[in-house]
Amino acid sequence: MKSREDSELGIPGEIHARPVRKPGPVVAAIVVLIFALMLAHGIVTNPNFDWPTVWMYLFNENVLSGIGWTLKLTLYSMIIATVLAIILAVMRKSSNPVLRWVSWYFIWFFRGTPVYTQLIFWGLFAVLIPRLAVGVPFGPEFWSIDTKSVVTASVAAVLGLGLNEAAYLSEIVRAGIEAVDDGQTEAAQALGMRRSLIMRRIILPQAMRIIVPPTGNETIGMLKTTSLVLAVPFNLELQFATNAIASRIYKPIPLLLVASIWYLVITTILMILQAQLEKHFGKGFDKSSLSHAGKSAAIDHPTGESAMEAARMNKVKMGGLNA
């Protein structure tokens, strides 16, 4: 028996197929639920996890201070990496061969060496270069300062993380720039816009749709990479703070859980912010909502062009089924 919507559309020979029963998802959900309950029961009841100690040190003063320093390192490093990555990506696209080679060499060096090794070198920077000076190249110095007073442990950690991340992030930015159609640049040039203005007002805003998702992943990775700044050495971030407490009370597992819980909380917040940014920069590109809206309008008001569109979509579906 035909439904009211089908009768109003007037589509002859409409097939009313019943959905195929699919027990697979139900079985998979039951299996996953059983394993999840077993895992949760084992974690909660295992005395070796020592949950009372976890709750005791979860909001410890040193742990909270470590969280603050971890967020600072992540923020400052990503700011340096983002600014430098945009510059490097633009240099890679430049018509000047010198700029292209400088950008390529920077990316090659910092991607080709481990971040831990780079952090050690930044920690030894004051040993390699005891004083920073300004003057004539290969000539007299006008002004100098002790390197240790400038490149402190925190500065070395931020520079090491930021420069290493810039090499990876620049390739993400370059991919986003290349994803923008060349016609956008040609149209802007036809209007007499400068290359710098085209990049700032035309290319980068459209490239953000491509750049934001992997940049969010890199930010979350940077959050966890801050645990390596011990190589500088820098001993105020979250991982070192929990390790110090664990060494003092001889209970490493509960303090590892404390660090893991806080990393998960911060990562969750960053993922939510990333989703909001993706939604913002994806405006005008998502066609699924428009298609869904058009389909709903065709069902609710099956007259005129809407009815014709609904009939056309049903014919396409039937053609696929018959094929």
C-alpha cells in the first residue's frame, strides 16, 4: 500500500522495499561491551593501580604547576611553529630560487634529525656559543651579551620544539595552499592585487579548511612532545613533576596514571576546539546539509520543482538498484 507522500508524488511502480536485517552491528556491540566491562572491572579492582594515591596527587600543587608549564610550552612552541611554517611554505612557492632552497634546507635538516637530539643541542647552545654579539661580520663587535642570560632552559625548550615543529607544519601549510585552485590567484591578479595581498586575503583563508585538521593533530602531538624537554634540561612540565613525586614516594604507577588523566583531559579539550575550528573554516564547503535540506523540502512540499527533484532522485536510486 502506498504512503501518502508517494501517492502525492505520483511516481508509478514505486518499490516499497523493507530494510535488510543486519545482526552484525548488534553482535559487535555486545562483544565490545563485554570486553569494555571486563577491562573496566580489571582496572578498578586491581590493587596495583593504587587509586587512592591517584586521587591524592591528582590535584597536587606541583602537578598543577606542571600542567601550566606544559600548556605554556605547547602554546609558545605552536605560535613560533605556525608563523615560521607560513613563511617557509610561502618561500617554497616563491619564484626566487634562493628562498626555495633556504626553505628546503631548513625543512630537510629539522625533519631529518630527532627532536630529542635537537633539544640536547639547544640545551648546550650556551656551551657552543658563550656570547651573543652584534657587529660587523668578521669584524669588530659593537655589543655582546652572555648567552646563558638569553637562552634559558625555558627559551631553549620553546625554540627546540617550535623550530622542529615548523618543519613539519610548513608542509601542511604548503599542501593547503596548493589545494586552492589557481583560478583564484588569476582572478585576484586580474583585479590588480599584489601577491602578498592575494596570499593573505584570498589563498590562506581558503587553505585553512585543509590546514586546520592536521594542525590540530600536530598541536596534540606537541602537547605530548613537551615531555621530552628534560633533554634541555627543563624540569617544570607535567611529566617531570609526576616522575619527581613517584621517585619520592616509590610509587610510579599511580603517578603515571595522574599524568595520563591530565593529558587525556587536555587532549579532549583540544579536540573539541579543533572540531569547532574545522566547522568554522568549513563553511560553504559542506554540501551534505544542503542536499539534506533540499531532500526534506521535496518531501514536505511535493509540488512544482521540489516534486520533480524528488522524482528524479528516486529514479536515480531505482536505476542503481536495477543495475
